[in-house]
Amino acid sequence: MPRYLVTGGAGYVGSHIVLALVGRGAEVVVLDDLSQGHRAAVPADVALIEASLSNRAQVAAAFAGAPFDAVLHFAARSLVGESMANPLPHIGANLGNALILAEEAIRAGCLRFVLSSTANLFGEPERIPIDEDCSIAPGSPYGESKLMIERALDWAHRIHGLRFAALRYFNAAGADPEGRLGEDHTPETHLIPLAIDAVLGLRPPLTVFGDDYPTPDGTCIRDYVHVTDLADAHLRVLDRLGEVPRLTYNIGSGSGHSVKAVLDSVARVAGRPVPHAVGPRRGGDPAVLVAASDRLRRDTGWAPRFGDLDAMVQTAFAWRQAHPRGYAG
Ligand code: UDP
């Protein structure tokens, strides 16, 4: 039975990957400091090590038991706004923690590493859709921290033979279609959960951040990819890592949806309009981000099952309706 260490496995994306790994018959150990993750998001039969990656002794202890086949690294600070306010601590924490993790993995002989990376690496992209060969110019200290980690892992690949995959997600969205997991961030900054909460009356009306962008309806266009599709991509990439030692993939559904289109979708799913008002732009938002995931599709046969926006929103809506207080409920 393969055995995996998943950092941040109690968080939104990480927990969905844990579920997929367990579903494939793997043994999973989650390492999470629960600063953003939720104990309730970790299945009862999965071991949870409550520890910080900044604590090297605790990370080393995680590797002291039976060997892991791979590490999947999700634990990180991920708020672009926070990174713009506190760039150096943000970069320091993300990079430092990843380096401790990679070092201890290599020391323990675990030479497979999957990194949760980001579309933010491309900043204002030079072309749409964004393929892996587009120029890299991070749009924030958050994106910069992920780029630094990718580059450090590349040296670990060359020098220590670490096999690694960098997966650059576009906008992760939705929830486990069977209703076992959902999205519960504090603070919540993402469009789909905020729109769902606005329509359910759980939060104030949504503010649309600008409607004067050079797009057909003036609002920003993003590529939303369902977390369960992301999870499927991770399983396929883990397999592929056995054949090819160094992988980079952009992961999105390949279609762009404007903020207004997302609000229309939430309204269709909820059966009533989303209360909202148009406000000023949010700093640092590129007008359009859409992924070209052809490389992932070609190499692994991956294809999104929840590419349809309404289907994606439906899963998020169902979870939130059943859990209006998130995991605390
Ligand atoms: N957005 C918005 N109002 C909100 C939150 C987000 O208009 O309250 C917009 C945001 O400007 C972006 C899109 O929705 O164009 C997706 O934002 P999100 O924060 O979900 O993801 P990001 O693209 O920043 O990773």
C-alpha cells in the first residue's frame, strides 16, 4: 500500500486530495498546524500530526516511521493581499517551511515531491490561454515564494535526484460532490464562497471588484477548476512522476468565466439573484487568467469532470447549505 505525507491536508485543496488518495487505497499521514485547516476535514482513519513545518524536529519526527512514497505539499500562506502587506515574513515562511520539508524528506530517502504552486507565477500573463512556457513574472510576494520553492526543488532534483512536480493551479473551486468536504476559509476572500454566502444571507452583499476591465462585461475573467478534478490531477501526476522525474503543469478547466458570469451561475443554482454592488478594482488583479492545460491532458489523460460552471457551483452550494457555519457546525 503506498504511503503519502500530505502537508496542509486539513485545508481546502489538501483535504480533497487526501480523500482521493485514501479512495485509491493509499495510507495517508496529514501534517497540519490547523492554523487554517480543520480537524474535521481529516478522515477519522487518517493520522493527523498537528505540527508546524517551521519546527524541524517535528518534521523530522514525521519521517521517522515507515517510509513515505511521496510528499504532497499544500501547507502555505496563500493570501495575495496578506503577502502584499507583509512580503518578507510571507516569503520567509513559505520558502523556509518548504525547504525544511524537502530537506527532511530527502534525508529520509523520500525522493518524490508534489508542490502546490500557483497561476500567480505568471503575473500579468503575456498570452491567453497560459501554457507552461509563458514567461514567469510573479504578480505578488505569494507567487514569488512559490517560484522560489520551485527553483529550490529544481536544484534538489539536479543534486539529490528528487523527483518533483510543480502544479500551478488556477482558481480552485467547488466541494466534494458527495458532500464530505467543503471550502471554509477565515477570512474568506474567494468569489464563489462569498457569492454563495451572500445569496444565502450568511454574509453581506458581495462587492464586485471593478467592472471597467477590458473584458466583454467589464469584470475579471478567471479559470475555475473543481477541487475534485484537481485531486484527480494529483493522482495522475503521482503516477507520471514514476516515469518522468521533473514535471510542471498548469491546471485549469480551460474556460474563462467573468465575475458577472459566476454571479449568474450562483443565482441559477440558488434560484434567486445574488445581492451585490459594484466597487473599485482590487489591486493586483489581472483582467484575464485562463489556463492551457494541454500538457497535463496529453501526458496523463486528465480531463475535468466538473468543467461546467453550474455543476461546480452546485457542489459548493450544497456543502455550504448543509454547513452554514463551515466545519465549526
Ligand atoms: N472578486 C470580486 N469580489 C470578491 C472576491 C473576488 O469581485 O468579493 C473577483 C476578483 O477580483 C477576481 C475574481 O473575483 O477577479 C476571483 O477572485 P478570487 O479571490 O476568488 O480568486 P483569485 O483570482 O484572486 O485567485
